[in-house]
Amino acid sequence: MPPVELTPEQARRTQLRAQGLLGRVATTRDGLGLRGDPGARRALGALRHLGAVQLDTISVLARSHELVAYARLGAVGRSSVEHAYWNGTAAFEYWSHAACVLPIEDWPLYAFRRRAYQRRGHHWHRAPEQASKDVLARLRAEGPLTATGLGGAKKGGEWFDRTDHKIAAEFLLATGEVVCTRRVGWRRVYDLAERAIPAGLRAVDLSDDECVATLVGRAGRALGVATRADLADYVRVRGDQVDTVIEATGLVPVSVTGWSNAWAHPDALGDLPRGRHRTSLLSPFDSLVWDRKRTQRMFAFDHRLEAYVPKDKRVHGYFTMPLLAGGRLIGRVDPAREGGTLVARKASLEPAAVNTRPKADRAITHLAEALREAAEWVGCHSVRVERLTPPALAAPLTAALT
């Protein structure tokens, strides 16, 4: 039977729905300590829908993981997102696409990576063997501890100048002897996996191929339709590993004009995806856009994080957030907060989004809507746009905002 044929438009809408940005994201049904917090249950449902939410230390309007939930759920309480991720029972942190928060039930799926770190013998840096023994002994005797409680996160120098006990804790996290299911502020709370991970999950013993096959299948579900490279990037495995397990994933080959080696999740195929499109500013680390090549192919949008680019070389700004509206990426905003004001230090609209008067009017409406909603969500009472491209639309945007 020949593969199902999809147009790029169908593929784009399929991916938007799979990513929870077209239609409604289901609320999780089991409690896991969240029954008294409907917002947390919605946030956990979004996490399970995506499979992974990337973490990052940068906080402008909010931290990235909060922005991911907000983009899909609207004004869900930020405290509810924190509760969903770090209540100690529903999720854990580990290396997936990058450093991510993951549903607790996916613990067995990362055994292949934990074993790889064990064979490697270190994570980023090596720590004395005694430091690992000390960390485990302290956790057994005293219960969960932060890096500070274990002896300090830094030696006092640069951010990367970590103590031996911090390095040891990170290595034990990578190998699975230690786990993080809670944070205090932005500090990881380390605990023994034997204490924090349910015994039933720890008892599941999957081979490396079984782990990778399931994760690649989950990536296919989270993307709806994807290339070989998309699948590999979503869970950070190699392309040859995808090739080895693809027949065991349950994904089906599809043909998308201009693509090669594409697969889709069976549930994503059928009628053209329908539902309400979200209008929202996206975190630069949102899973819709975290793969630059996929973002370019799907949306003809050149997405780049410039936070680590020297200020004088930035094109769009420090923490540029793509603007999603009508199922397309139509612009960007580099936000900041000054007291009770959300400041768009620079906002820009894509040329294709403003090349006719009707399009420009719609784009301004969407941008104003996204700015107002984001301001309200973070507790700001006003919005100020310092620079807009194209500048001819500054006056209509000001009018739309007021």
C-alpha cells in the first residue's frame, strides 16, 4: 500500500494539533496529588501530551517551562505549573531533548541513557569517587537535599566552577541513582531514586532498543508528522538509532511534498485537523520551535535564540519570543518588565504577514492580543512597545493596545 500523502499545509496543521496548539489539550485524569488544583492537572496533561518540556535558567516574563504551559492553556496559574511539575510524585527531571521535565511514568524509558552514563563514568566533569559515596550517604541519612545542603553548588568562582559534591550529584542524577522530582525556588532537590521513584516503575527493565523505540514513537505522537531527523532531535538520539527501531514504533510512513523519510502517528492521520488556533508568544525553547531546521521547514521562519550572542550582534533581541497566530509564526517580540509594565523592547512582524492591508490589520490585532494577554498573565497593567518593524504600523499597534 502506498504511503498516505500529505500537503505541507496538512503537515503543519497536524503538527500544531499534536503540539497542543490547535484544539484543546486534555486534562490528566489521575490525581497524583493534584486533585485540588485544576490548573496543575491541566499543566500535567500538557506535559504528558508533549512528552517533555525543556527547562532553562533564563527568566524574562516567566521561566520557559511556565511559558510552554501558558502557550497551550492560556492564563493557567504559574503556581499551578510549578505544582504540576515539582510536587514530588508526577514528574522528574532528566536529559531528553535537553534538560527537561518528564512525566514520572516515563522513568523506565530513559534506562538506556542512564546505562550509557554509567559506562562513560562521568557527566560533564569527573568527580572523585569518594564524593559520590558522600552524596549517597548524606541523602540516605538526612533525606532530600539541595546542592547547597550537599556542600555548595559553586567553589565561589565562575558559574561552571562547581564543587566536587555538585558534580557527583549531577553524575548520580545521570546514572539514575539520584533523582530530582522537586525544586525549591530554582534549586534542584536531590533524592535517592529508590525513595522517590515508585517501585513498580523501577522494576521495569527495558532493553536499549525497547527504550529508544518507545521514545521515538512518543516523539512521533508529539509531532504528529515528522522526518527521521525530527524524530531523532525530539529525544536526542542518533539517526541510525531511529532507523534501527522505526518498525517497532507504530509510526507509519507518509509522503509530504518536499520532505524525505517522513512518518506519522496513526492517530494524527484522518480528517484535516480542526479547532481553535492559539494566539500566543512562545518560549524560544518551546518544543514547537526548539529545532531550528524543523521550524524553518514547517513555518518558513528563521528562529534563533540570541541570549548568548553579544548584545551588539543581536538582530531581534535577548529573549526573542516567536508570535504564533492563525497557525503560523508571524512575528517576534523581545520582552522585558519594568514594574507593572510589559515592555516590548523590539517587536517585528514577518514580511509575508503584512504584505497586504488586510493581512497587516490582522497581524496587528494578533500582536496586540498576544501582548495584552501575556501582560495580564504576569500581572502587568500596561504594555509599551519601544520599536516595531515595520515602523509604519506603530500607530495602528498603539491604537490596538489602547
